[in-house]
Amino acid sequence: MEDNTILEQEIDRYLEGTMTVEENESFNERLKSDPELLTEVELQRSIIRAVRNERLGKIIEIEERQLHKQVRIRQLVISIGSFAVAASLLGVFYLTYLNNCVKLADRYYVAYTYTPLPSRGGEIVSLTKADSMFFNALVELKKGSKKQAITLLENLDHSNNEMVAATDPAIKWYLALAYLKNGQKKKARFLLQEIIKKPNSEFTEKAKKLLNEL
């Protein structure tokens, strides 16, 4: 056979289609009469085909990865969008619910009336620290500081201090209103039921009516 380098160049030109018409016809004639040359050409053709298939496979793989990446991004965007919509709807529902609770509590809120009682000696009985805490809680509730009012009333509700102005039903009533303003219907309902258990309380009838509306 011819020199390997020259032969390889000829085969490359033949397979690439860069030969002239005359060169191509001459090479085809040689293929018919030279089995070794034909085998070498077929081998080179197979190698080229394999390389092309490998490159094509890599291109397809890269494209598939890009496609999957885009799909994941799209799904993520859709998920985030759906979550945002759901969160927005929940926010709207909660604000509507809380607003209704506040309106209901406001309809039943009336300032607590206290008439100072004289002692046996005729002097006005001084308010206790617990009484002061009670009235401070009502001020906070009136201002809209629901959490502050709840904290004061809860501490007062669990204290054993004697009170001159505030009564146990009064504390429970205003604490129930504070809970309601804060959207805590379950806690408000429990306190209203506690008030109803004392039929002689000034808040009994109010508690019944409010309980029916919850």
C-alpha cells in the first residue's frame, strides 16, 4: 500500500467529499480492486459515524438538561406564585375575620362605671394596686393595645389581691372582649361561659347575648 500518511489524507478527503471528480472516480476504482483499502475506508467511516453520534448524544443531553432546568424553574415559579396567592387569600380571610371580631367587641364595649364607696368612717375607700391594674388595662384596651390589655387582665385574673372597684365578672368580661378583639374566640367564649355561671352578675345578660353571636 501507499505511504500511510498520504493514504490517510486521501481517505479523509474521500470521506469529507473534498476530492475532485476525477480523484473521486479514481479512488472508487481502487476500492474495487483493493480489499485492504476498502476495509480501512469503512473503518474510518465507522469512527467518524461514532464520533458524530457521540457529539450528537452530548448535544441532546445538554439540551435535555437545559429543558429540565427550565421546567424546574417554571414549576418553582408556579409554586411560588401559587403559594403567594394562597398566602394572600389567607391574609385577606384572616383580616376579614379579625375585623369582624373587633367590630363585635366594640359593639359590646362600655366603659366600666365605678362609684367610690365610703368606709365606715365616711372616708372614701382607696383603690388597691389590683384596681389600678384593672383600670390601666381598660385604658390600653380602649387605645387598641390589645396585647397589653390582655397581659394586664390575665395577671389580674390570676392574682389573689383584694379589689375594691373591680369584680371577678368585670375582669372576665373585659378580658373576653380583649381576646375577641385579638381574634381569640375560643378563649373569649370560655370566659363568657364562666360569667354566665354567676346569674347575679351585671355582665350575665351581656355575656349570654355575646356568646350567641360567636
